Amino acid sequence: MTALLEVTDLRKSYGSTVVVDGFSLSVGKGELRCLLGPNGAGKTTCMDLIAGRQRKSGGTVLFNGEDISSLSEHQIVRRGIGRKFQVPAVFRELTVRDNLEVAFGRSKGPFRNMTQFGRSAGIRRFDEMVGLIGLGDRQDVVAGVLSHGETQWLEIGMVLMQDPSLLLMDEPTAGMTEKETLKTSQIFNALKGAHTLIVVEHDMSFVREIADIITVMHQGKRLAEGRIADMEKNASVREVYLGTEGIH
Amino acid sequence: MAVNLYHNRRAQWAAYVLLFAALAVVPIFYNEPFLLNQLARYAALAMLAVSVSLVWGYGGILSLGQGIAFGLAAYGMAMTMQMQFQDPLTDPIPSFMLTNELETLPLLWQPFWSTPLGLIITLAVPTLFFIGFGIMMFQARVAGVFVAIMTLAMLAAWYSMAYDMQPFTAGFNGISPPMPFEFWGVPIDPYSAPAYWICIAFLAALTIAAKILLQSKFGMIVQAIRDDAERVRFLGYNVAYYQVVVFAISGFIAACAGLCWVMVVQYVSPTSLELSLSVSAVVWAAVGGRMSLFGAIIGAFLVNGIQSYVGDELQQVWMIALGAIFIAVVLFLPRGLVGFVERILENVRIGRALPNVSKSAKELA
């Protein structure tokens, strides 16, 4: 398996506070990797460093063999890395349809887009997407009135509209009901294989549902990595994260 | 599926056509020179409000510096008109320069011997300035209230410059070209119907162009940036680039406003670079509805109309009255007058949409 994303010895510090401390990660094509760890372990910072939202202090990030760590956010996105935020971010004043419409687009330049009026360019892909995230009958609703779960799905749909080869998902089920979480896991399982995903998640039942291999972070370092059954038995993992009673 | 008539694009276009048609026929019914001049001034100010609506209402960039483009263009137009009056042989320099002990025409003024060149400079300089200023701000990701502060400071800088460079700008007195603007040998009397129609044509053309632009994908992305710039950035768009473009377009519209203003007023002074004008433009847009170009135009005509016809006593405290209007709008009509119309039309839904609503309501439950 060739690695799509190769993170080596990644470091990030704010002044004397080290947040990510020599973290390494290798994710193969088509894999779904879960990133676990207690609060403050540096998971979201890692996502930010990969996506270019923050600048690394050291280490390398190779995507498809190219060092992307000096590129700006939109250039990294155009290389094929999609990012979903921890706090769902959608365009609240625009309709669900327009949200997806903005997300879809081969041409990203302002002058090119001044002459784009037809909505047909994305239609087939649009229908597939609306079906996948299950917002078919909510297309003309303004995104600001969607429920929390729907907002999360809409953002996932927006990221998918660009057809990224690597998806970074930061706590996609945060705040979701059990039913909504189940639906999300179905969406993720449908994505596996065709897309490569890195998912930061706390919800263990959700992780069990979707994950192949999980990576556990602690204090900015990689603590352990392996199949979920092995991780549940791993003593150091249990100690820092899962609690002595095991996984709930 | 479109439910509210307010959101129906055809209905929107019909409203714009109706508005401009109504404005265009005014001289046929009331050929009153004073009234036409007054309305032409409002039309110029309405362009300024449209520029605010575009950049603030749609782009989410609260610019208090729209007066920079307005004022620079106003000076450019006044200089063009002044030089139309001067004669290269007998009377080569404006009289105010003589009193300021200038003996030759400054280099800054030389291009204005040519009217076409003068007009190009009048519109190009403010637009180019907005591009440069925009790049400076948006590359550095200045946003929110800091944009307001920076644009305000820049406006203040231009104001002092116009005020202090007396030999070039006549300082506080301002420039009053003795003759009306002459285009291709035809003088355009500021109190005539043609001058009025030129202003209305500018307003209509700029508004319609802006409206089309906002309906394109570019417009959608600009509005998306207003809602969440970070999300747009992570969809692969260069946010700063879009912001610079929309800021520059708004600067161009404000420059057209300044040009038309001086054409019908025949006078420019540092007051056009004063903070009160730029802030007033924000209030006009807010009163009418900043998220609608139509609303911005209505707001400009309405507020300026009220200002012209209130008694002398209220005139003294007009800025306070304007502030009160602004606070009232922010509190009670956050989407302005057109937002009020939107809310009314909300209740006039098309019948067949109702089952859909109840269906999704059931699913939610």
C-alpha cells in the first residue's frame, strides 16, 4: 500500500508550550484512519497543520509525495485535501443548494466565476450528494435553520462536493443524537475505499463502527497505533485515555 | 418551490425595471429645474449607497472609506471641468492657484487639459487606489471592525491631504468650476433634464451590472465569504482575491457617484472626503436594507429627501437625527425597509408550498 499522506516528526509549539511533539503518521490510499486522544492531545492542531491552517514549527508533511507544508490553505485544498471543522461551518444565509453550489467548482478564480450563471454544471454530482447526506427535501431551506445534525451533514457534503482524495474530519458526530450518529457512520462507510479519511473522534461506538486502524495521540506524540481490539487491550492507552475500566 | 415572492428573481427584476422607469419619466411630468437637480444629486448619492450595499451587505466588508473613491473622483471631475474653462494661451491656470503664488500649472493638473483623459483619471485613480488598499488589507486578513477602522483612518488621511494641499486643491474653499461640464462640445446644464437622465442612467447601469454580478457564482462566493471566510478558504478559493475584487468594484461605483455629483453640483471641497458622508452612506444602505441594492437606492432617496425637506431647526441637529434613525433601524428593522417588505411577503405564500413545510416539520418532530 502506497502512503497518500506521510507525516514525519511534525512539531508545533507556541512559545515554550509544545503542542505537537514529533508526531508521525502514514495513511494509505482508501484507508479510514481514526485519530483518538484525550483533550489537548494535539489532534485538531495536527489537522490544522496538515491543512495549512497553522504553520508547523518542524517536520514534514508529504501528500502524494509532495511537500505541502509551505502552501497556503486554498492551494492545499486544490491539491485534494478537504477539511471539515470541529464547529460546523456552513453559510447560514445561503440555501442548502447554494452552499453545495459554492463548494462545487473546478474554476476558482473570481473573473471566471463572474460569467458562471448556469446551475447545471454540478447537477448530477449535486443529486448524488444530496442523496448521500439525506437533505433531499431541504435543498431550498436557508442553512441557518438546519438542525445541528443536518448542519454537520451539509458541511460533510460541501467538503465532498470537491471530490477530495483525502478528507480530514474533525469530530463529525459531535453533538449528534444516536440515530444521527448511526446515519453518519453509514455515510462514512460508503466513502471508505473511494476516499481516504482521517477522522478525529471521541465517540467509541462510532469509532468501532467505522475504523480500520486507529492512532492514539497523547501530549502531542503518537502513543500507539493498531486495530481497535488491540488498542482496547493496550495498557498505556487505557491509562491515558480510555480509563482503567476500559472502553465504554 | 420558490415560496416568498421577495426571493423570486423575476419579481426582483420587475421591481428594478419599475424603479428605474419611474425615475426616468420624472422630467416628462415635472420639468422643474430645481427638483430635477435635487433628484440628480440623490441619484449620485444612491450610487454611493449601492457601493456600500455591495461591499458591506453582500461582501461583509464594513467600509467607512467609500467616501475616498467618491471624493477622489469628485476632485478629478472638478479639475476636468475647471480645465475646460481655462485657456492654454490667455488664461492657463485657475485663479485660486495665482492667489496661492503658483506661477505655472502643476504637473498633477496637466493631464486635465484633455477631457477624455481627465474622465479616465477620475474613474481609474480611485479604482486603482481601492485595488492597492484592498490588497494591503485583505492579504493581511484584516476583517470585521478592523476594516472599518482602517478605512476610516485612510479617509481621514485623504481629507487632511485635500485640506492641506491648498495650492493644488484650493483647500477648505474647494474648487468651483465656473462653467457646466461640456461633453463633446455640448454643455450639460446641471439643472436640466439631460443632466438628470445621465445620473439616472449611471445609477441604473451600475445597479443592474452589480445585480447580475451578484447572481453569478462570483456573487454567491462573495456572500459565502461574508458568512464564513474560513470555510470558503477551505473550499479552495483565494478569499483575499475575491475581497479585493469586490472592494475595487465598490470603489469604482463610488467613483462614478463622485463624478455625477460634481457634474450636477459644480463644486467640490474636502467635505466630500468628510467622515460624515461615508457614515451617512452606510446609514442610507442600512435604512433601505443593506442586503438589497434596491433597498440601498430607496434608503438614499428617502433619507436625503427627508433631510432636504425638514425644517431649519432639525437641520441644525441633522446628524443626531440621522443617528437616531440608524439606531431605530438597527433595533427594529435589522434588514431595513426591504426586510420589512420581505416579512410581509412571507405571509403571502403560494399555496402548494405549504404541504412541504408541514412534511419537513413532521420529520423533525
